[in-house]
Amino acid sequence: MATRTQKASYFPKEGFSVDFFTHDELQAIHQASLEVFRNTGLKFHNDEALKVLKDGGCDVDMATRIVKIPEHIVNEAIASAPSHVLLAGRDPKHDRVLAGNRVAWTNFGAGIKIYDAFSGEFRDTTVKDVGDTALICDALDDVDVYSQAVVGRDCPPEVGDLISAEAFLSNTTKHCHHIDLGGGKGARRFIEMGAAIAGGEDKLRARPVVSALICPTSPLQMSNEGSEIIMEFARAGIPINVLSMGLAGGTTPVTVAGTLVVHNCEVLGGIVLAQLTCKGAPVLYGSSTTTFDMRCMTAPVGAPELGMISAAVGALAQYYNLPSYTAGA
């Protein structure tokens, strides 16, 4: 096995600040990610995605569904993804451009339980709650983009993503970010809903009033449904947020740096699929990665480690010249 060569002028980060890693350390995370792409690979559970990746030059084992991605393909995908992404509002005053160090704010999601403000009951969320959360966010000046806040659990699950979309699209003039699409069919219908609002698919491509989020399955897998959604949005030219939800010490290494390597591979793997589907497709480098609470078996989104990881994710996105999206509190 080849050993790594020594590095000159390599400066580690001492202590903690918002710039959690130095440029050299970000480069080391990138190089380690390329090693994972080359030697371990990612598992894609969708046949069409495997074909796209194989046709794009990746090493695909159709039996195991493991895809190994050469360095030049990873770098080309990063280079072809836009550095600026417009999240258009139905009302242009709510337009937000994500790029560089520009900052916009969105609400968290997608909850499945709620304390009813009127009855005090702790209950399942409903489609009405979806619409109400959109209406509240529409009125809040500090919320720039509406992300689906809760899930409508009172409707058939096979069409719940679209019924919820109708509820939030009808109650805000801000950009709408769907974070609970069920698969490719739902993605296509949601894009059609956005096109109806924008005035056609070409106008939606020029001013995307909707976007969506998918989560890889950590560690190092992309689900059938997630792959479908990435490809549908890439073909439509609509922003797709590839957001890893790795758990340090659970589904990723316990160290922050090790977790970032796995996280990076999962996000970049989705970006490679998007770019090989349609070069230049708008993407967001996303994260809700946090630590794993081994005592309570939970994913604490308020943990200090989440803030540390999010700061590093923002730096990695800037390193790649990609817009980022970090979630948690």
C-alpha cells in the first residue's frame, strides 16, 4: 500500500473559531474524500442512476451497486455546478441569491408532532398545520425562504408530499423548499406545480420559485428515491439540496474531521449524479450532520458539534465555490 508523502508548509488549526479548519486542512479533507471515492465508493440503489454514472465514466459494479468515482469526474462536477443559485420568490422582493458568503435564513423542518397552541394537545401534524406554518413564515421578515416545516400526516402517504406542497405553496409568496418528497414521481409533479406558478417550465428554470432537498443514507449510500429526485431536478434545471445527516460516532467516524470526509463524499456523490445527468444543474451543498448521543440514542441538533460541523461545511462549500445550506439550532 502506498504511503502518503510529507507536506511542506502544512499549518493545522489550533483552538476554535468560526473558521474551524485552515485551507490546508480543507484540502486534506478533500484529498481524503477522493481516496474514499477511489477505494471504497458509494452505493446507489437506483438502476437509472447507475447507468448515468457508468456512462459518465465512473467504475460501476452492477452486482453490488458500488460506484467508484475517479478524481477528474469529481472535480469536473464541482467545477460545472453553478457558484450562484437563485431561490426566487413568487413575489420578486423575496428573491434570494446564494453565493460566496451571502447569508439567508429559513425555518427548520419537517416536524411530525406539534403542541397545539389552542388545545395544548401534543398531536400529529396535519395539512392545515403545513399551510399555517407557511403563512406564519410569510409574515416573518427574518425568514427568507420557507422550508416545509411539518408533515401533513392526515392524508394518504403516497400523495402526502404533493398535498402538503399545495398547502404551503398557497400560503406564502416566498421561495418554497420541499424537504419531504417521496420519490421521482412526486418530484416531477412538484416541478409541474412550480411551473404552473411561474408560467411554464422555461420560466421556472429562469426563476425557480421551488427547490427540494434529499438526504443520502449515511454511511455512503444514495437511496432509490433520492437518486430519482436528484435526476428529475437536474433535468428541470431546478435547485436540489444534497444534505447529509451523518451522525458522528454512529454512522460516521467519531471525530469531526472523519465525519466531514464521509459527509463530503455523500454530498459530492449526489452532486456528481446531478452534473452527469445535466451539466450545470444548480445544487446546494447541504448539511444537518451532527454528533450521535449514545446515551439517549438521538441526533441532537442543538449539540455544539453541530455548530462546529456546520462551520466546517460552510468553509468546504466556499472551498468548492458552491452555495451551502446548513440546518440545526
